[in-house]
Amino acid sequence: ELTDGHPRLAAMLRPMLVARAALREQYGVLHKMVLEIVRREPTCQRLMTIPGVGALTAITFLTTIDDPDRFQRSRDVGAHLGLTPRKYASGETDRNGAISRCGDVMLRTILYQAALALLTRTQRWSALKAWGVRVAKRRGLRRAVVAVARKLAIVMHRIWADGSEFRWTREEATA
């Protein structure tokens, strides 16, 4: 009805609307397939116990890292994904810069979104969220989100390597 009286505009928009409808339909089919894969994968189910981590984050982490034994320490995953500060050292000069941004861009972006969801959307408190909120008060939200994203990568690798579940409190971790 918006194109009534404009036959040329209607002729241009109709094919685009048909293409958009086809894309949305195919997106729905692919999204269902991804959710089915995640539902059948036990590692993805364990990773999704972490607050802020959903199906897309879990499956992207699994496909990007591929084998948890590639890393001797879980801490190395953050550096592999480019979530650690860049170092500049020459003579007496020793500076930390922004994150290095080496590694997989898509996983780094998804971890950033998961960390942001953990800090801003998750209602239940965990030791990870409490740590992130303290960092945000000291250094600002954007730096805190990057720090929490790095910690999320570490926690996700450890859960995958150990076969354990996410621990909400420190008491659960020591028990």
C-alpha cells in the first residue's frame, strides 16, 4: 500500500521483498540446524552452563579451537585469540598497549558480546561477574568487557578440557 500510485517503485521493490523472504526462510532452516547440532553435542551443553554463553558462542568456540589439547595452559587461549595487551619494549621503554587483535576475529567478537551480556544482562551473580564489575568500576566498562571475554575463553577451555561444569561461586570451586 505504500507504493500505491508509484508503479515504478513497486516494480523495483517487489523482487527485493521476494529475495528477502527467501533469505529469511533459509536463515530459519540454518538456525534450526545449528541449534540441533548444539543440542546433540555434550561439550556445547556444558559450555552453555556459563552465563552469557549461548548456542552460537559455544559452537563457534568449539569449531575455532578444534582441539583443547593444542594449548598446554588455558591462559594461552586468550593470547591466541588476541585478547591480551600488546607489549612494546625497547631499551628502558616498556609499555602495554591495546589488545593485540591477532587470531580469529569472529570468535573474539562473539566472546566480547558474551562478556557484555554477562556483565549487563545476567541477573544472577557469579564470581566472574563480580570480578568484571570490580574491573569496570576501576577501568571502565569497555576494558572490563575485554577482560571478562579473555576470562570467558579461559573458563570455556578449562571446562572443555576437564569435562566439568561452570561453578557459580568460589565455594563450589574449592569443594
